[in-house]
Amino acid sequence: MDKLHKLITDRWSPVAFDDRAVDYDQIHLLFEAAKWAPSAMNGQPWRFIFATKEMSDFAVFLDLMSEANRRWAATAPLLAMPLAQVISTHKNRPNRLAFYETGMAVGNLLMQATALGLMVHQMSGYDVARAKETLVIPTRYEPMTIMAIGYKGDPSKLPEEVAAWETRERTRMEISKFLVQGRCK
């Protein structure tokens, strides 16, 4: 049997990031990869908001996060938030595929990040209502996660309870737990 591609197995969500900046050419490549995700009628119902450590909005992103996430995410040099366009501009009605298609754009971004030697940790622990207001997100978009992006760092620089995340065993459920042949029973 063929092996899974290394871009899939090497993708990982660390909590320790190196302070080395992600250069703008690499940032561009991340979002270029996202752009190429499939979408119905090429609607591309995703948008991304980002901030590097050098930008004042980096502190805004951090302020939206839970304290637990802020403790480690502050070490990442790049933060990004994918948005799903839940109301289509094409027909001005709900887009039931928005989250699915935005997820594929994020998947492309994750694979590109891995190919560039970058790590991405996605988190849902943030104040969504405040994010919509503070980041002036239009009502037809729904924020999904905040992604910390950067190079792998030294976990010993983090508090012990946070650094423990780095040494946990990576596991996934068995395929038989989620794959159904024929009808769901």
C-alpha cells in the first residue's frame, strides 16, 4: 500500500514558535495556496485577515484570545483568521458550502505551510462576537479560527504546563470509527 504524503503526516500544531519572522513572500505563498482550493461555481467564499508581530493589529488578535491561548500564541510571528462567506454575493442567500469550502482553502494553506517548513496551530478559543466588532467583519462573513503560524520553537521557553502539549502523543481515530460503507445505521 502507498504511504500517505509527507505533507500530511508532517503537518503538526505546535505551541512553541521560534521568533524568526515569516517573510512576506512566504505569507503570499500561503494565501496563494488557499486561493486554489475548489469551490462551487468558483465562488471562493473565503477571506483571510492576518497580522505579523510588526503590525499593531497583532495585539488586537492576541486580545481576542482566551488567556490559555494567548500564553503560547504570542510567540508566533504571524496570526491569521479565515472567514467563511455564509451569505453568497451571487444570489444573496445562505451559502451552505461556505464552511466546507473555506476549510478546503485552509487545508491548502496548511499543506503549503508544511512544504515551507512552517507550523500552523488553529484555535477556536477566542471571543467571536468581539472579533466581528473589533476587526469590522461584514455580516455576510463568519470568523472560523485564529491560526498561529511560524517556525517550530523551543518548548522549554514556555510554562511547563503549556510545553507539555509539545510532548503529547499524536494520535488519530481508526478509519473504522468514521468510515461507513453504504448507509449510516
